[in-house]
Amino acid sequence: MQKNKNSSTRNFINLNEIDIGQLHNIMSFAHDVKKSRYGYIELLKNKSFILLFDEPSTRTRISFELAITQLGGNSIFLDPSTSQLGRGESIQDTAKVISRYVDGIIIRNASHKDLHEFANNSNISVINALTNLSHPCQIMADLMTLHEHFGTIENINVAWVGDGNNVANTWIQAAQVFGFNLKMAVPQEYKPNQDYLKKALDNNAKIVISQDINNIISDADCIITDTWMSMNDKTTNSDKKVGILERYQVNTRLFELAPKHAIFLHCLPAHRGQEVTDEVIDSPRSLVYQQAENRLHIQKGILKYCFDN
Ligand code: CP
């Protein structure tokens, strides 16, 4: 587990570093707080936070800022262009200074390595709001959405179709810790992180990876995709990548091959007409807006895990 200098602080960096009981507690609290949106105003009273984002965000920024406010805390948003980080101040110095001002930091950073560097040089809790490798807050909201819809996430069949990106990596970690079945249809050229996959398989995760899309979705309870060109994507030839991924588009023809009860999830923003068509994302079987709303509720669970223990 990732340690920072103060052993009593809790980070939220990768799902497989957190006790499964704590992950269930986070989800359970999110369900409670969804029923009572303004019911926990004392939880973060007098606590201050920084959101340090070096990449754009709609859902993650809004949901964390609102979650902190609605739990009684306060936050400041920082980005490199308006802080000294953008002029070359080191992560080490920034982390040491920020640790003296606030109780916690929520970081969206293009480099997972830099996120660890920040955590290693701070004594406050660090929450991963997306890196090039993982997006754990997102997948917790997705799992909450599955739990709401199916009443369970145990033994559920999740099908990932498309790019093996940071969100796909986090589904692998989620399958490792929650134990559901994960099947992934990804091209050979754009596979998910092989270290994450090996670690999950070594821990008996039920994960299948294939290029046979029909087989992957034939027993799916949920089909998930994501943009083909993520913010951190270093691909130089995007036309080539899009060309390879075209057969992985989640469209009506593909969706009809899944069981009738299967639902669709996408963390958004969607590139309509690329990884998903309007017919699928706007269909009654798409839960993408419920999924986006659940970002707010699950962030509260994550904040409680880190700051109210
Ligand atoms: N899904 C997600 O992280 O959305 P934002 O990039 O808008 O925060």
C-alpha cells in the first residue's frame, strides 16, 4: 500500500491498495448520502482541501468541489497555469508546502509517477482524480451504479469494449478486489497495462481478454466503453488508432448481441459516433447520467474514508 510520511493518513490512489471492507463502506455511505444529500454537513467541518488538476475536468472537479462543500469543508482549485508548478516549482516543494495549509489534496495528474511523488512528500491524504494509469473514483461510481441497478456486483458480468486505457486498467483492479467477472474486447495494439493485469490474474481475478467482441458481450450484464483517444494518450497516429478501434464501436447492432437486460455505461465525455452511437448512449438501457450523478455521492464516501476515520 502507498505510504506517505504520516502513517495515520489514508490515500486513495489505486483500488487494489484498499481493503475490500473499506471499499464496501465507501459504497454503502454513498448510497446513504444519495438518499440524504445534505445530511452530513458536519463531516468535513473546518477541513480544507486543494484540487490540483493539470488536465480538464467537468464531472470530477464539480463532484469533488460540491461533495466537500456539502460535507461542510472548503476547497481551492489550482492548475499549473495559475500556480508555480507551471513555472517549474518541484512536486516535492509543492507537496511539502500544501501539506502545511490543507487537510487533503485531490490530484488529476497526467503522470501516475508524479502522483506518487506528491504522496511520498506530503503528510496529508492524497486522492487520485485520474492519472495516465488509473481512475479509481470513477470506477467506484460505476460500481455504485451497477449495485443500484442489479442489487449486487457479485458475479456480475462486465464487458469492456474498446481501448485498453486508464479506465480499463482500473476495471482490472476492480475485478481483482470485488471478484466480479470482467471480459475485455480490446485490440492487440491497445491492450491494458500488463503489470496491472498480471497482478490481478495472480490474485485469481476472473478476467478474460480477447479480440472476439461477440464472445465478450454474449453474456454481459453491462457493456462499457470509453473514448478512443484519452487525455493522456501518447499515440502519435490517431487516425491509425481510430481505424483499428472502429470495429469496437458500441452501436445498436453490437448491443443487440448482448442479453436483453444488459445496460450501457460510459464515464463521459463521450465521442458520439466514435466509440458509441447516439442510439446506444441515448437508449433507455444507457445509465450514463445516473453514473455521472453517482460521482458526487461516491466522492463523499471516498472523502469519509480518507478524512473521517
Ligand atoms: N469521467 C470523468 O472523469 O469526467 P471529467 O473528465 O469531466 O472529470
